[in-house]
Amino acid sequence: MKMKNNHFTYLLLLLCFGLSSCDDINLTFDAPFPRKNRDLSKILGNELLIKRGNDTLIWEISSDRKGNLITNKKKGDTLFLGTVSKYRGLYYFSHQVNDSSYMIYAVKTGDNVVYGINSAWAQISMIENEINKGNYPKLVKYIISKNEDKIIRLHPDKREMKRLFTVVMDSIPADTILPSKEANTIEPTAVAVQTDPDDFENLSKVYPNPTKDFINVELQQKNVVEYQLLNLSGSVVLNGQFTDVLNKIDLSGQTNGAYLLTLVSSKTKQKEAVRIIKTK
């Protein structure tokens, strides 16, 4: 994907979705989502077929290290141009409105479904409603009244945005992903072990760590998660299942040293791992 300056500017204008000016957007962020850009074609493939009602939509995805481009294959319309970041189970799509403003919306993937892939304006409306109700004040940089409208400027605090977009995603219907002969294989979530806490979809935190006897394992939400505790030789010394948000593992019978705690969600199949230290 080549993003020359003049081409980039033209696509930004398209992303205003027919508005007379990008300045007509009342709610923007002062920066993109503060995580590295992901290659969207490795997540969803380079061709995405979406079943929406009685219609089948065909979108092309082009990616490089700087950003991602989604276009309507039949019409050639640009649907998205910008960076895609992952944090705690959600993908955050950031596209630049002007030199200092960004629109950010979230996308969630599941088994053959995707949520929010083409719902930027619906999400912006929901975010504006939440901010007007006084929710998520940590995100607010300033609010200015302009005639009968409010100009809302937000700063993308990743933890607060996770809270906000978890609520937003609950209101977004799923689109079914159809098989495509031309698409790249979507990367399996259960093969790669996630070790970066920002990429965890299930695990929230483990404490105390180091520990003398037990650890608390807190999940992001109530879910069925299989766990294993492995020693440095790779042998499983404990295993079981978590079904609550807050769970406990007794390590009093284990020898001192380092262990690897792995979790696999029965729903998403994502595998996550964190290092545990058992002390005297």
C-alpha cells in the first residue's frame, strides 16, 4: 500500500463521509490510540466478505507498517484509512481528520463474526451521548459550546477507552464473515501465546506476584477459562478452570521458583501467559 501525501489527503477527504468539511465533526480525539499499528490484513485477511441482512459486502484490505486501508471492492469507496491498534481484546481504528484531530472507533472479532467494522458514526454518536451524561471524565480534554452544538475534544487514555468501548460494543450488532477464496488466512488466535498484558482479552491482573502461598487471578469479565501452571521444565503442575471474575490458586505445595500460568478462553480460544514467582 502506497500512501503518498497527495493520495493520503484525498482519502482523508473521502473519510469525512460527504460532510462539507472535516471540521463539521463535533467529537474528536487529540491523538490516535496510543498503541502500535497492527497489520489488519493478517487479522481479517486481504479480502473480507461480510453478510449484512440480504446483502453481501466485499471489502479489500491493504496494510503496511504505517497504516491500513479498507475499500469497497465493487464501488471503490474508501471505508477506512489509518492505524489499527489492539488493547485488551478490542481493535481500535484511528483515522486522521486533520493535523491535530482523529476519529477513533472500536472493532471486535469472534468466531466468523465481526462487530463495528463499519460503524464509526454510530459509535461516535454513542460516545457523545456518554460524554454529555458526564461519564468517562478522564477522557475529556475540553468541551466548548458552539451555537447549538458542543465541540468535544477527548484524549485517548487507553484504560478509560477500554471501559467506554466495552459499553459501546454491547450495542453494536455482529456482521457475519463469509469465506473468501482470495482472502489470506486469518491468523488463529489460539496458536500464538499472548504475553503482552495490553493484548490480553481474558486476564486482568495476577497478584501478589511474587507470592509465598497463593495468587489471585482476576479476569476482565466473567468467563469460562481453562488454566495450567507449568514449571521451567514445561511440565503441568496444576490445572483447572476459572468461572468467576476473581479466582485463587494455592501454590503452597509447590517448590520455590518461576512458573508460567497460561489461560485459554473457551469462547475465543485465545491463549495468554504470565510469569509467576513462588518464594519462601
